[in-house]
Amino acid sequence: MGKIRKRRPNKSQAPEVVESIEHELPLESNENAIQTIIDQLQTVNVEEKYCGLQTFAMLIESPENIEKIIEQSLIKIVAPLLLDLSVSVRNAAAGSLRNLSVLQHVCEALMEQDVMTPLVCYFHQFTETWTPDVNSKTKDEEIDTFIQCVNLLLNLCESSDLAVKYLTESRILDILPRYLDIATFGSDIVIAVLQCILNQIKAVTHMLDAQQSAIEILANICSCEDDDEMEGDESSESEENIEDDLITNGETLHSEDKLPPEVLEAMISLELFDKVWSRTQLPAENVLLILKEYEESLLVYKKIHNLQTHALLCVNNILMALPIDKLGGVNGVYRIWVDAGKLVFKQNSDNLNLVESATAVMRAALDKIKFRENGNINNDSGLFSDLALTDIEIMLNGIKDCQVPEIRSNLIRMIGILALLLVNNINDTTTTVICTITEFLLDQAHKENEVWVLAEAIDTLVDLYSEDETDEIAAKVKLVEKLSILSPILKNKSRQQRKLPKEYKVLVSTVSSNLPRFIKYKKARICSL
């Protein structure tokens, strides 16, 4: 029988220091060898674990053995040894895993078998305050282990988006810059860290570009816009309510019915909404500060924010395309509205593109909640039972302070839909909120310079008070009288601002036509009270 030459610890050294000498083991079948490795790695004996890792290292040199190692989930056993108390065991585990990670398809297996958890823990546990001790007998092994782990991290991040996610959620990006001090750590460590950072950046940049392209494609697929429809007159209702029904051959057609069934099924089965929504969440604040601090990583910082904005635009389109039960139901869409609101009102963002995208999501989310799948108004106003008047005032102040017409328009429509949802549960509290929103929209309409935003505000009020349940509130706020004052203002501004994009022209024309009819209708209703 053939022999495998192996190393074993030098027992003259301290227990955790393992020197190599030659040791002969019988050449067994691969299956038996793997089982022997497993047995050795799971013992508490340092020498046995080290021996098992050495055999493991020799096995992975042959490509035909790698698939068997993956099938036997051996990586799950090796990876935790990155945290072993023995420096030599940690070093052997790091070297073996780094060698495995050179192959991209093996990186996928490494991620599936959760190599990132112990790897992140290694950096947190052993490297946050460590500096090489010139008097330590294990200095060289500790340096080599660190370098191997840095290279392992680099290989994983170049091959896996999930590895990048682990990285950004950890403290590693806080830790690595301290290793750029060549006087303290030496050239080998500095070169490894620099290579890792320059390459955490090249890989991440390519990944972010790819994700943005994928998100843009998905947004286009989910877009419910129809250029042919834009050629003719459209009611403001069909323009604004994403769940409005289209009647085709006597059958109700919802917005999600516009997608081919195969596309809709793929989006649902692949959970694309959840994946896009995750891209609207930024990394931890400390990570962003580090990315922003260094010139080399500033591009990544900008691309992360661009991706967030594009993801929000895509979410807006997906809200239109997917049935509400595939978005987590009414409660799930409500959470989307809340989270988007945090981006708009609580971050004081200077990124106007982000704010516009987030307000579009808020508007689409409330519009989705407004209609059940059968097209009836949703009366589940209990969702907003915790919404205080102070919360409403935050939104209203956001509209007052907003200098961007597109954002103002989204917020105006969103606040109107919110009031409409409260109409189905009229009481003293909701009446106060509806009155507050109404008076704000009327006041805002008088101050508005952009005719199409003025039309949006008036159209929002028309939608809100088209319900007969609102007659008493309409009388209370003197809605008819105030809209009658706004009617000539709208006409004058529409004459002055003729050069508008097509969709804005349609909105202004429709509102100008509908407003007199609505005033006449509502006046008759109020007079009959």
C-alpha cells in the first residue's frame, strides 16, 4: 500500500505551536480519507486538528477531490477553525480556505456552507487591536493567517454579492485601514490590505453597475405606461390611481394584468420585489463614512446612493405590476410606505433624486392600499390609527419646504390619498385630520406657481371629496367656495404656461374641464344637507 507523507507537531514546542516533521499515513480511499479528516478536525487535540487540516490541504490540490469535499460539507467543519485558540490551527485553516477560494464556483460553495460567519468573527475577534509582537514565537504564523484571511475575503467578495453584504454589515471596513501603517505592520500586510481594498472597490463597482442595469431593466418591464394611451384624452383618475380598473370586453383588467403571465410568475417565484427592496437600504453609517473619506472609494459611495434611487423607482413600478397579496398584503405595502417616508422626512437628505423616488413610492404604496383587488375602496383605515396629527404636520411642512415641483406633486397626491383612506372611518379624530389636509391643500394651491402642480392639488381635492360621505366636511371647510376661487386662477395659469410636457398638459386640461362640473355637483349635494 502506498504512503502519504504528513507533518506532525513537534512536541518539544508549546502546545499550540506546531512544527512540521514527516509522518507516514496509509493511503486510503478518498471517502475514508475525508471521514478521517472529519474525525480529526472535530477532536479537541491540537495535533489531531492540525494533522486533519494538512491532509485536507493536500486533498484539495486535486480538482477531482473538491466536489467530494463540498458534498461532504467539509467546509462547514474547517471554517470555524479560523477561530481556534491555536495559532497554527487558525493558520492552516486560513491557508486551505484561501486556496479553495481561488476557484469561483468553489466560492459559491464556501458561501453556501457559511464560511463568512467565522471569517467575519476572525476579523472582529483577532484583528481589531492586534499588532505583530516581535518577541512572539507565533508572530510569523499570525501575520500569515491575517494575510490569508484578507485574501480569502477578497476572493469571496469578488465572486459573491452576499459576501459583500456580510462585509458592509460588519466592522471589517473599520478595521482594515489601520493595517496600512507600514512601520507597524510591514510591507506584506500593507500590500495585502491595499490589494484587498482596491480590488472590496473594483469588484463592488462592477457589482453595483450590474445591479443597477438589472434594476433598470426590471423597472422598464414593470412600467405600465402605454405611449398610445398618452396620445388621447385621459381622466386624471386613470392617470393617478395605479389600481384603477380597465374594462376590456366586459371584464375587469387590473394593472398587474398588463404583464405577461410568464413574467408575473417569474417575478413572484424569484422574489424579485424583495431583492430590489433590499437595494433601497444603505450600508451602516460607519461604512458609508469610510467610503466617503477615501478618494479611491468615493465612487463606490456615489454608486451605492445611485443604486438606492434606481431601486426606489423600480419599487414604484413593481407596486403597480404585482398583485397586493404578493407584496405582503395591505400590511406589507403599508410598511413600504412607512419605510419610504423615513427616507423622505427623517434623513433630511440633500439627494433630491432620492427624495423624488421615495415620494413616488409613498404615493404608489398608498394608491395600492386604496383599492382592494376587486377594485373597491379599501376601508382598512386601522392601518393609520397610530398616525397622529403631528405626523401629518411633518408631511405638510415637507411640502411647504420643498422646492422641487415633482416632489411637491408626489407629496400632495400622497397626502390626499391618505385623507381619502380616512374617509371610510369618519370620527372626530379623522375629521380633524381630513380638515387639516384639505385646508393645507387649498392654501398650497393658492401659493403654487407651477400650473401642473396646482392642477394636481385641485385634482387631489376632487378625488377626496367625490365620496358622498364627505359632504358635511366639505361644507365645514367651505370647499365649494374656495374651489370656485381657484377655478379662474387655474385657467389663467394654464394660458400662461402652455409649454408643458405631454402628461402635464393632459393633467391640466382634464382638471380644468372637470372642476366646474365637480363644483356644480358638490354644491347641489351640500345644499341638500
